[in-house]
Amino acid sequence: MGESGTDPRQLIVELCAHMYRLGWASGTGGGISLRDGQRVFMAPMLATLIAGDTEERRMKATWLSDSGERGDEITADVLADNGVLYQRLSTDVAAYQPPMARIKAEHGYIHQDEVALRPGTPDLDLICAKFVDEHHHDEDEVRFVLEGEGVFDIRSNDDRWMHVEVGVGDLIVVPAGRHHRFFLTGLKTIRCVRLFKDPSGWVAHYRHAS
């Protein structure tokens, strides 16, 4: 490893952050270590949480032009003004289930399940291809990220693109009838809790269907 030119101390921090983004770190027990020749570098699992914080794992959102150029940052309040709900929740089931139950009661969601996409998911590219074209649903699209990350491009009230990157601990609700599209990042991994009023209402209606 030392021959690669990468400082093991930096590498272990990056590894911790990567593990957090994947949702693999859920506590402060244990740790990880790296060997570089005769030297061994160790980091407690708490460092994973700290590294995750330094990596700004929170939602990131910007305006996006039709040509793909990023614009100014978008806050959660601006998302809310455009009908998109965003919240941060703990990924511990005992902690996130009560607020999820309140959301279900407030919005009339009945069904709750989980969906996961990973590099080993059969026909992953075909599945992802269904989401990349602009579309809307007859129901709200509710996603709470437990593992991995993804990108939602969502139309604003005035039909501009809002580019929203979500990761572990991010809850986002795209309102029914709002055009959007979804992409995986280079990790090609996401696992989410989903809420529905009726699963059949989540059929995609494409904006530019032929």
C-alpha cells in the first residue's frame, strides 16, 4: 500500500467515510485497521461517524440548467416552497419508525416496505433505465435512505430543474404529479424505506412519451 503514494492515515479516513455513506457503520464499537509494511494504523468505529460528518453526508441540492450546468445551492426551505419535503432522520429503526409513523398518519400512507439496488442486482442497468427519463407518479414518491446514495432531478414550481443528492439518513418526498428523474451515483448502491397509499399508484407516466 505504501508504494501507491497514498498516506495510510488519509486512506483510513476515506475508507471510514465510504463505509458510512454505504450505511455499513451503525455504532461506535469495534474498529478497522490498515497495515503499511511494519506499521499498523487503527481507527475506532467512532472515527467512521466523525469521517462521515466531515464528508458532509447531508443532502446537497443545486439548481440545474437544461444543459447540465450547476447553479446556486438550494436549501430545504426552498425545496419545501416547491412542494418537496426533506428531513434528516436516524437510520436506527427504533428512532426513525416513530417519525415515519407520523408522516404516514399525516399524509395517509398505508404501505411501508424497503427497496434495494446494488451492483449485483440482476438487470440493474435495465431497472435504472426506467428512472432516468422525466416522469411523474399518481402518488407521492417517498424515500428514506438507509444505505448508499442517489440523485433526484425534480422540476420546480416554475419548471426548472432542482438537482438533489441524497444519502444515508435523508428522507425526501417528491409530490404526486411532479416531474422528476432518478439516477444512481458511481456507488451503484441504494437501500430505501418506501411509503405508499397504494403501490399501484407508483406507475411512471413519462413526460415525453411517444
